[in-house]
Amino acid sequence: MYDLIIAGGGPAGSTAAYRAAKDGLSVLVIEKESYPRDKTCGGGVSQKAVDIIGKIDKELIEREVFGARIFLPDYRNFTGMLDDRVAIMTRRENLDRWLINRAENSGAVIQDGEKVLDIVFGADYVEVVTPKNRYRSRMVIGSDGVNSTVARKSGIRTRWGDGVGLCLEAEVELGEALTDECVGDKLTEFYFIGEWGYGWVFPKSDRISIGIGGWGTRLHDPKTLFRRFVRNVSLQKNIDIEDKMNNVNIHRIPAGGFDRRIHSDRVLLTGDAAGFVDPFLGEGIYYAVKSGEIAAEVATGAVESDDFSERFLDEYVLKCEKEFNYDLKSALRFAKITYGRLDLFLNALRSDNRLFMEYLRTVRGDMTYTDFNRWCVLRSPVTLAKLICNR
């Protein structure tokens, strides 16, 4: 019997496995896909996420990002850059494989190509059922994404309520020179061209990630919206992106900041499975690795205390609240205000360079959304009043 089974081997699960194995726990990771695996994701990893991951292989870094170019609905645009790195661009199949290899090298057992079908609770164990086997452990961490089997089978959550978005994304090989021409150096691009959300173009070494994302209730006919967005970007850049595009991936995104249950007896949820995603940008890797780190710490304490009760595991909820979940609630308030009057917010961002710089620092991790919201109130009280009053 293992001390800990982790369902899902993405950034949350592999971080939890790495930390727990280093702490001396016997750990099994069960991943439904086989590595290297594809993942619907733009591939941006914020600096605050890199700081948690620690030293990362240089080969994983395809681009370094220091700023962003913002496009208005009429495609006018403006750019902001920091002196410090805001994020790195990577390919998720490479990053995820590196993270899971690190966990395995620390002592975790990795079982990929095996899907979790059910979890069954015994008096002093949890049994995880797959098509190939039945595994027992003292507790389980559900890092198995937005459609989490662990959340459903444990009774923590049978369905999502409010705040689930959708993203469509494709990676398009352009070659290094054309990628440079498409986006430029050290930048990402964000397109706020409709009420449904935003689009993005993220550069890698020889390709781009292009996609759209937004609240599910606003994305009517998302495939048509995505094709139209790609076509318009192609025309703007005079680069035939649409013709070079192959697979289009679709993924649900659970926006963070909502009150959700994230644990029960012998079970913790992390990352997307817990709904830990930036509700404005849809960024989830930071919250995945941070919640994985906290889950491993709490799991180690549970094993040492031989206490796997929901009450003991409340410590996980408290730590997540302190480290980032309270701030996700601030981010949700920010998202609701800005998406409610996006035109006013974008005009403020364009006319006030300091505002833009402070938001980039928020993305980078130098300040929280709570700090940023407070700074905005002091900086531009009239603008914020208009946003809040929706006038």
C-alpha cells in the first residue's frame, strides 16, 4: 500500500509527487495519457510559477517574455515591457515530461497510459481502480483536471456550477524567422476584440500558440469564433496562419475565486480539479504547482500524524486560502469589473502606462491582485468608479 496516490501527472500532480517523495512518502502517480502527452495550453509559464518550480532546464525555455502587446477591437495596439522577465514560453509536452521525470527521479512511481475509473474507500485506505489494476493508498490527491474523476467519485463535486470558461487553441509551425516576424521579440499578444473574452498569440522558438478563451456562456459557436479570429490575425500580419494550422484543441477552464469544496476524508484536489485558475487571464500553471506543493506538505503531515480526516485536512484549505485563494477572489472581482466594461478598462490601460506596468508586475508575481486592485483605487479612483458602476 502506498502512502499517497496522485491521479494526474500534469504540473500539479508532478509537483505534489516530487515534493511528497522528497519528504519520504511512497508515492504513485497515475496518468491517463502516455508521455510525452499533448495538452491544450498556450504554454506560458509566469515567473511566479517558475520560482516555485525552481531551476529549470534551459532547453525547455523557447522564449522569454518581458511584456505584452494589447490589441483593441479595431486592431489598434499598444505595448508595455518590464526590465524583468514576466514569463517563459514552453511546450507543454516537454515541460510536463520534465516535471514528471523529476518526480520519478525523486522516488515517485509513475504509471502512465492508465486512466482512473473509480475510487473506493475502505476503513483505513483508499482504493484507486483503473482498467489494469486496483491500487491502495492511505490518501489520494486529485490532480486530474477540470473533468476530475477523483472529485466526482469522492463526492466532493459532481458538477461545476458558475465560472467555467472555454478555450480553443492550436500550435502552428511557422519556422523561427516567420515566428519572429509574427510577434516580435520578448512579447506576447492579447486581442480584446469581442465581448466573449480574448484571443492570444504566444511565440515559441519556431511556432506560435494561437487561441481564444472566455466565459462559456459568452462563447456562442466557439469554433466559428476561433476560425474567424485566426483568419483576421492572418490578414493583419499578412501571414497565412490558418492554412498552416492542423489540430484545434478545446478545453474547459474553471475560473478561480468561487467558493468550492476542495477536500474530504483522505482526498485533496489541486490545480484545475480544484478550480484554481486566474479568472481574468485563464492562467493556471502557477496555481497548479503552488497547490501541488501545499498538498504534498499537508499529505506528509497526515501520514506522520496518521490522521486523514477531513478535519485534519482542513489545513490544506487554510494554506491555499492564505497563499493564493483569497487573492483569486480579488482576481475574480477584477475580472467581473473589467469584462463588464472592457472598453473603459482598455482605454485606461492604453492611456496610463503606469497602470499597464503594474498589471504586468501582477502577472509576474511582484504584487497580488489584492495589491493591484488597491493600487488602482488609489491611482485612478474616477476610472475605477466608472468601471464598478458600469457607466
